[in-house]
Amino acid sequence: MIAAVNSARTGAVAMYVTAALWSRLLVIVTRAYAASRPGDRHAQHAFDLLGDPVVRSEIEKTGHPSTLTEAIALWMQCRGDHRRQSIHDYRDKQIAHWGTQKHTSPVINDIFAVTRATATALERLAQGTGIVTLSLNSQLVDYRDAANRFWRAQ
């Protein structure tokens, strides 16, 4: 693939696509943690709603209380993750707006770790509410197999 990109002199295009994918990932992850306002439909708002005992009691009737409790604990760990600050700052000052960053740019492994932790908390939330019963990993098997077949064919 690299040879094909180089021979076609499309390296800049590949760099732009890569940057767009990173930008999209950062926007998706950081918006999950946005301050909650009425009418919002993001993760933080869902967890804030669960702070209301009446709402939580209703959800637990059709969901799984222990899994919901686990989801809330995972979310609190995510909220307290120090790596989120540099990711959010990078998103604010390099992707959404131009400005001076307060923190150093995030390390790729930190972005992946925060993304995975966020996805895990949201997976447990979906399972705890009774909306989803499958795991993300069970869904990824077919995608990984297809990716492996693609790269072997190159």
C-alpha cells in the first residue's frame, strides 16, 4: 500500500485522510464528556439522568442493576482519567478551534486507551439498561477477519 501511495504521489491525500480520521475520533470521544444540558443526547447526559433515583429505578426494571452500577463506576473512572485533559485541549485548540494549547499534545496510545475505556463504559451502560446484550468484542471478530483477509491479499 505504501509503495502504491508513493508511486501515485498521493502521500498528501493519505495524510489528510489520516488527519480526518483522527479528528473524527477525537470529536466523538470528547463530546461524550460534554457538560449536560436539557435536550442533549450524549453519554454524560445519560449518566446524569441516572443520578435521578426515579429514572434509575425505572431503567433497572428492564435492565440489569449490577451492570448499570458497573457502568457508572467505569464512567467515573473515565471522567477522572488525567489523559482526557490533553485530549480535550487538543480537540479544542487544534481541531475545533485554533488557539494555544494548555497541555502538550496527547500521545496516540493515550488516545486509544481513553477511547477504549469510554467505549467499555458505554457498552456496559447499554447492557445495563437492557438495550444491548452483545459485547463489542463479539462484534469485532468479523471485522478483524475481513481486515486480515484484505491485508494478506495486498
